[in-house]
Amino acid sequence: MGFPAQTIGDLKNLARRRVPRMFFDYADSGSWTESTYNANETDFSKIKFRQRVAVDMTDRSLGSTMIGQDVAMPVAIAPTGFGGMQHPDGEMLGARAARALGIPFTLSTMSICSIEDVSEATGGAPFWFQLYVMRDRKFMHNLIDRAKAANCSALVLTLDLQILGQRHKDARNGLSAPPKINFNTVWQLASRPQWCLSMLKTRRHTFRNIVGHAENVGDLSSLSSWTAEQFDPKLNWSDIEWIKERWGGKVILKGIMDAEDARMAAASGADAIIVSNHGGRQLDGAPSSISALPSIVEAVGDKIEVHMDGGIRSGQDVLRALCLGAKGVYIGRPWLYGLGAGGEAGVRQALEIIRKELDVTMALCGERDIRNVGRHNLVNPGVFSE
Ligand code: FNR
């Protein structure tokens, strides 16, 4: 990589210089006014740690579990569509980096690399698969069965995308499938020749979970109309039942922001929920994920494992979420920035930065075992209660 990155922000700057604008902005943006997207990040700084001294800080441990699976730190890679446009073979590289660091990798339905590509890249090691509820049930069966065959060890079911939030930056940048060819888009690509050359070397340029698997989707233009109508606006709690039954393994429900929905999710028999507003890409004007976390933990924390994502940009943020009751967290953009900045090495660096920051912050709070952190490590644990 060009320079040693010290922070996730350094990786973001590097990615901005390497990835064509339409793809960098696709990752680095939210919906409408981006107020929720911004609050996801800024609300973390309202949480203050209790600094402790003269506590034995030797022999520290970040190891924990998420849905009963051992993790080297309670951080997973979030499912993100289009990962393979930040860097060729992006999801394969991300999965390898996650495996090297001992944390779960979640593959999106809307990834460029397929379930089978990722399985091959990680030598058949388990990863997690994220599923959208789509109108084409036959295709959902196909995805579930392929994820099972690939040894996936959890199904992350995303509930907050029955219809697509409006993302103005994508429209302005001309991001579409099939790609628009005009001066603006050609210039965006031409100004990143290294990225273009590296993309020419891979055969993975399209949504490989879908093309060739869903009915009548054989190329980019048929794919575009297919995706536009596939997200199921009729999705409801009874869908969880048949999906759970067909899958037969651990299920995590993603996109819960409300205590009432959290109770429904707990009653559905899922293994965990993710407090998430889709990284500020869906309902702009919703609260930040971190501010919604405490009330959801209070509502269902004794019934179901609560995870969260949205706005985590450092190991300090990871610790803040754990202190407020999350059993584990997910990072979306940080892994994409690492990927855009430097492929597999970049993702590893993103994860190493977060691990180091988490370890040092935990120690300075006077804790040696990540499983023991909690509200007692905060000066203002009630910061988000009204
Ligand atoms: C996402 N997210 C997402 N979620 C999901 O369930 N399926 C998906 O395909 C995608 N795609 C996607 C693309 C991009 C570019 C981003 C940034 C996000 C949401 C993602 O899983 C997660 O909820 C957020 O990214 C978390 O916020 P941070 O960590 O990016 O701030």
C-alpha cells in the first residue's frame, strides 16, 4: 500500500484516490439528506469512557462468541452489495482477510462474487450469508440451498429493504446497470486507470449469485429490471418461519430499530437481531443505530442476542457498542475502504487497526476480558435515554 494507514479514515482517503467515483460514492453515502448516515458516526462521540488506573492490564483477551460461534473479537464483516467493484474479486479477498483475523465474513445476496466463489477462496471454511426476501421464492430456495451446500454457518435475513431508499449520489454519478456511457461516467473510469486495468483481469463483474441462477436473468440489462422488482414489499413475520425451516441453521434478523419490532423478532425464534438502519441508506431521519441500541437491549436483551452496526469507524466505537449491551458488531464501510485501498491487505489492515484500538481502549478502561465490559465502563451510560 502507498503509505501505512493508521486509522480507518486513512484507508478511506486512499480508497477515494483509487476507486472510480461512482463506486467509491456508492459505499460512502447515505439516503436523502444523509442525516442518519452522519448521525450513525457522530453519535458515538457522545459516549464517554471511565478511565481507570493501577489495574493489572496483562494477559488481555478479545475473544468472545457470536451466536455461539467463537470469534477472535466480537466484530463481523457486514454484508455489502457491489463489494467486488471496490476491488476485483472483492468479496473473496474480504472473506480471506476475515478468516485470517478469526472473525465472521457475511456475503451479501447482491455481491459480485458468488457463494461458490467465496467458498472456493476460503477453502470451504464457513462464512455467513445474507438473504433478501424476494418475490421469486424459487430463487430464494436456490440461494438458501446453495448457502447450505457451501457450509455457511448463519443466515442473515435483512428486513429493512422491502423497497429501496433513495440515494441521490448514485443517480448523480450515473451508477446504473447496465452502465450509462456518457462523458461523466467515462471520465470517472478514465481517471482511475489502475482500477480499470485490474478489473480487466477478472471475470467477475456482475452479480454472480443472481445471473445464471434466477429465471430469465442472463445478463446485466435483464438483471437490472429483475432487481428493481424483486424486493418483496409484502414481507411479513410469517416469512421468517418458512425461511428458518428451509435453512435449518442459525438465523440473524437484520434491520431492527424499534423495541416493538425487536420483541416480534425475539418471538420469531431467531438466534440474534442486528440493530441497524442499513448504514443510513434506507430511512433517512431514523435515529442512529447506537442511540437505538440501549432501548432494544432493555426490551429483549434477556431473550435474544443483540448485535448492532452503523457508524463504527474504530475499535473505540466497537467498545462503546459492547458497553451499551451489544454482543457483537458489524463493520460495513470500514472493510470496503480497506478493500478499495489495498485489496486483501487493505481489509486485513482495517481489521488490525480496529483490533488494536479495541485492545488498547479496553485496557485503559481497566478491563482485561472483552466479555466483562459493560455499562460500568461508561461515565454516561444513560446518554441515549430520554
Ligand atoms: C450495505 N448494506 C447492506 N446490507 C444488507 O443487508 N445487504 C446488502 O447487500 C447491503 N449492501 C450494502 C452496500 C453498501 C455499499 C453499504 C455501505 C452497506 C448495509 C450493511 O450491511 C450495514 O448495515 C452498514 O454498512 C453498516 O454501517 P457502516 O458500518 O457502513 O457504517
